[in-house]
Amino acid sequence: MTTNSAAYEAIVRAGPRLNQLQQVHAHLILTGYGRSRSLLTKLITLACSARAIAYTRLLFLSVPFPDDFLFNSVIKSTSKLRFPFDCISYYRRMLSSNVSPTNYTFTSVIKSCADLSALRIGIGVHCHVVVSGFGLDTYVQAALVTFYSKCGDMRAARQVFDRMPEKSVVAWNSLVSGLEQNGLAEEAIQVFYRMRDSGFEPDSATFVSVLSACAQTGAISLGSWVYQYIVCEGLDLNVKLGTALINLYSRCGDVGKAREVFDKMKETNVAAWTAMISAYGTHGYGKQAVDLFDKMEDDYGPIPNNVTFVAVLSACAHAGLVEEGRMVYKRMTESYGLIPGVEHHVCMVDMLGRAGFLEEAYRFIHQLDATGKATAPALWTAMLGACKMHRNYDLGIEIAERLIVLEPENPGHHVMLSNIYALSGKPDEVSHVRDGMMRNNLRKQVGYSIIEVKNKTYLFSMGDESHQETGEIYWYLETLMRRCKEIGYAPVSEAVMHQVEEEEKEYALRYHSEKLAVAFGLLKTVDVAITVVKNLRICEDCHSAFKYISVVSNRQIIVRDKLRFHHFQNGSCSCMDYW
DNA sequence: TTAGGGTTAG
């Protein structure tokens, strides 16, 4: 290496590969270029790209008095490669070295704060942005919108956005995505409409977020419109967009269409495959889920990861495929060297428990306990569900009490305990639990159901009387239930909370939000399947009622609950009552 | 004598 440019060439040739970089570095030192600031800067960014963060630090420390260029380079690289702690620490060092940050510095640092959801640090950086005079930089502002969104502070995110004098497509995207990620799907869709009205052309990032928002609320008409738009405008169906579409169709009840999108995708990755596997799983098609997983392995598809295994295992759990599930769990560790996390353990307990292997499920938890892993309440919640399902009340009560100690604020555990006491014929204990809930002001989560009819969404809550056609809906529901009773339907009263009197109990059951939504859907449409989205799990009584309603109305009823799908047709449900 | 940013899926 006789010249500086030859040395530079050598570094570039080494690329983001640690060994090669170290060799070049050694060579630089030997040939007298070891102190060149420019060469070291290039070396540092490449070391960071190689994810050799310790070596990056070492190189950085070897440079006396780093200049603004070096600081910006290392801050940008660490931020981009997701070393947020390093990024923030270089930023602090920059400040203490009296080197002035620029708008470029801030975008990177803010992104790292967003990655960490580090609200306090980010607010400090935001202040610094303002006093440094970069408060109106479009890039910095877009980064701030994302930052506040990722910290869950949508008010602040909106405030930054609203104050932007010049909004960019990316800034709009940041807001739409932020709202969607924070569960504010309706608002995300409204902002999307405002974006278009303001003359901004949505791009693929916009659509990915909009599709996710549609998937959340079940807004299939807007979702399908987006798909049409993508096809008509010849937009590239990239992996993220394709995956968002698979998720949309799956969560709106149309697995076939989800598969159609999957087959159309030119490029797929592990996320796309996982989305498709998960689609089969949540609809109860366990075999298809496992088959697709096998195909992924056989056809040299992408390497499955932890999320994929959650999808496969939960598919097995919901379809009663215990043997397959055990095999998959084994392969996860033995063939792929993945370490099962709490979510995988929960799938296993759920799978074994649902299938009636209560003892094995219990042993599974205790085995984890022995290795110090069983503190997760979710494991006991799954076990508790199995106890209730298989009427093992003694164990159920023991577990529910344990859960209440672990999570006293969770009303679900109290409700479960009270339900199990009621089922096992212990009314005194029921009132005791109920009183405790009242005393501690614990209320059951409010359930609601959404249905889309003619491109419009309607939300129902229990005993809802806010709709224009309330009278008609209730009358129609009464008629339906009468006809159901004629062919054998009997209300399942244990499903409601045991804090209402017997007479009220049937009233509450009769006007559950999902029943109102189904009645409304049947009333307003002809000859088509209706799809209802519920925020909680469907209750046992509604589940039974919908089987009968599918007969008397001669319609398919699809219900998406918190966990999975139920397709009711000709008197039975796709979950085979296994849920 | 070395570069360049903010948004998106399971």
C-alpha cells in the first residue's frame, strides 16, 4: 500500500467482513497509514456494518479528537444497524466533545430512541433539536413522529405532525403507521383519507399500514380496494405488501384469497410463509398449516424462526394435532437450535391441555419450573383454560388462586375462578369472589363486535340500543332465537358472569354484542356469508346459538374472536367445538 | 478526503 487511495481501495475491498477488515487494519498500521482519520472513518463504518460492535468501539477509541464527520458516520451506522445504546452513547460523547450535531445526527439518534422506546431520552433530544435550530427539518420531524408513536404517545406524535409546515409522504406514513401500531386502526384509516385529500400519493409503505389497519377492524372493502389499486396501478407486490395482504384476507375470514396472494408473490421470505401458516392455524386448518410448514422445509424455503414456530404450534393446538405438535417442538430445538420462549411453552400447554392431557401439561410446566422458567402467568392461564374445559375443578381452583396472587389486577382470573366455583356448585365461593372484585373495582373487559355491511362498519356492544334500527334488530334476533329453540337450542348460562340474577342472565346472553351483530348482518344482506369481528373470545352460548342460527337462516356465519376463527355452517363450527 | 436521513409485513 503505497498511497492513501490504494489503502482506501483495500478497505472497500474488505467490505463489511470482520476478518478482512482486521487484516487491512493491521496492514495500515505497518505501512504507516494507521492514523489516517479518513481511512479510520471508513474502517469504522464497515466494522459496524459487519456488526462487529466491539471492534467498532475499539477503532473509534483509537482516533484522537474525533471530528464531526466521524461522529456523524458512527452515529448513523450504529443507528441503522440497530445498536441503539451505542448510537446514543456516541451522541453523548459528541456533545461532551463540543462537536455540534446536525439534522443528520438527529434523525439517527431519534431513530435509536424510537427503537428503545426511550421516551425521556428522546424528549431530551427533541429539546436539543429545537434549540439547535433543526425543529423544522422535515426528516427530523418525521423521525420524531415515529419516535413518539413507538413510545405510545400518539398525542405528541400528532402534535409534531400537525405543526409540520411541509408534510412529506414519509411523515404521513409515519402517522398512519403509528396509529395502526397503537391499535387506533379507525383513526389510521381516517388519516389515510386525509392524506389523499391533501394531494399526497400513497406508496407501498402507506398501503402496508393501511392494510394492517383494515385487518385489525375487518374493513375488507377498503382492503380489497387497496389490492385492486395495487394491481391496476401496476405497483410492485413486494414482500411486505404481500404479507400485509395475506394477513388482511386471513383476518377478514378469507383464507382462500390469502393463499391466492401468497401464490402470486414473486418473492417470499420467512414472514410471508409464517403469515400464511398462521392464517391456516387461526382458521382451524391445522393440517394445512403443518403441510405448508413441511413444504417450507422440503422445498428449501426460508429458514423458520421463533415466530414461525408459534404459528405452527398454535395451529396444532387449535386442531388437536398433538403428535404433530410434539414433533414440531422437538424439531425446533434439535434441528434449528432455537430456544423456545414463553409463547412456545404456552402453545404446548394449550395444546396438551385442550386435548385432555392435563397431567402432561402440568408436568410440562413443572419441568420448566425446575429450570426456573415457569414464572409466566400465561402458562397457568392456558392450564386453567384446560381445567375448565375438562371440568377438573379442584386443579382449576388451585391454579386460579395462584394466578390471582401473581396478577391481582387481572379481572380475567377472578372471572375464571368465579365461573369454576359456579360450575362446581359452590355458590358461596362465587359470591365471595364477586364481592372481592367489587371491592377492588375490577370489571370484566367490555366486549364489542364489528360487522361490515355495504362498505360501512357497525359496532355493537352488549345490549346496545344506539343503532337507528334497534327495534328491528332486536325483533329479528328474538325471531331467530325462537326458531333456534324450536330445533333444540338451549341457552348456556354458565358462560356469563355469575353476578347477575337468573332472569337478567338470559337477557345478557341474548343481547351479547356478537348476537346483535350477527342479527344485523343477516337482516341487511341476502344469501352471502357474514363476518363478525369480536375483541374478546366468543362466549359458549353464542357459539352454540350460531350453530343453530346457521341452520335456521341457511347462511354461513364467520366469527373472528380474540384468538381464532369460527366458521358456522349447517349446524356445526369449523373449530369442532375445540377452542 | 471520508456519506448521508425519516416510513412498511409475520
